Amino acid sequence: MPALCAHFVGFRDDRCWSAVRAFGRPDFIHIGWDRRARHEIMDCKHGRLRDR
């Protein structure tokens, strides 16, 4: 079973630092829900954290 990676998608301002304090540093940061984020998260079955 592959290791899970933390992806932060769409975090802005202080919310990103709050998520870092709660979940630790992310392995990947995506500005928005783009093609690369969909590919890395959905196809590779990595973990995901998202803010709206």
C-alpha cells in the first residue's frame, strides 16, 4: 500500500498556517483544483485537505 501524502488545495491567508498546525506540513500545495491537483490526488489515491 502506498504512503499517503497531504495535499493542501486552495488554502489562502492564515487558514494555511492553521491547517499546518492541525495536520503538519503538506507534501504538496495546489493553488486551486486544477488538472495537476486532480491527477495527483484522484489518480494516485493520495490524501487531500481542501479549503473553500
